[in-house]
Amino acid sequence: MNKLIVIALFVCFFSSVASAQKPVYEVKIITSVESIVPNGVGRSRMISTDVNIDHKQYTTKQTAEKGDRNKSDRKDIRIKEYDETKLLNFFNVGGIRFQNIASNDALLTSKINEMLAQGWELAFVNTGVESYGGDDDSNGIYITRYLFKRIKSERIIANEQ
């Protein structure tokens, strides 16, 4: 009987320890910006970076008593080390260019496959469009953000909820 109690306590202890811990993740975002400006005059790119920035340096706490603006200079926030992959514009002089869309898909697939091979997991995709609105609107982009995650290390931290 004592052995059963010891085994039950052992199982309870380790199951509670395991449920109170979680892996530490790192996140990476890849952004594609594809031009939907007519006549092929826009610029389309896929952007990624390995630079780490501490957002707290550029964050202020807003409260009812204090509403100070963050006084950080934009030049201090802007990074200069990033990868820029050329993509093709959706439009050319003749209208929508389906070959360009297929080419962009192939480039994005190559990047996603590379990320997966490096142990990243595609966690979320978010898109947005500022579309071409006719003759008076010369702007238009299709932006997609690919959010990847992977376990940062074998280190486990306690679940703080």
C-alpha cells in the first residue's frame, strides 16, 4: 500500500511540474509588399531582418494623469540591416500580370520553405490592402505578414499567469 501512495505522489508531483512550465519561443516576421499600381510603376519587395530591437526603448506609458508623447527620433528606430528580395508588380502596362503573381508565389514559397527547414513554424498570416481606386488614386499595395515561431532554447520557464 505504501508503494502505491509513493507512486501516486510521484506521478502527481511530476504532472503538476510539467503543466506549470512552457517552452520559450522566438518570433520572426517576414513581410511582402506587392504593388497594385497600374502600369507597373510601383515597387514590390519581401522584407526580413535578424536585428533585435527592444521596443521598451521607444514606448511610453499613457495614463489619465500622464500623456507624454514618446520623443524618440525616427532615425534611432530605423534599422539599416535587413534582407530585401525583389518581387514583381501585380500590374504592368497591359493590366494584371498573372506571370508576376506566379513568380512572387514561387519566391515567397522558397522563403517559407527555408524558414521551415530552419525549424520555424508558420504560426499566423495577416494581409491588408490599400487598393487602386481609379484615375485619381495612384496608390495601391497588397501587404502580407508571415509570423513564424520556434522554440528559442531547451530552457523552460515557469508559467506566470
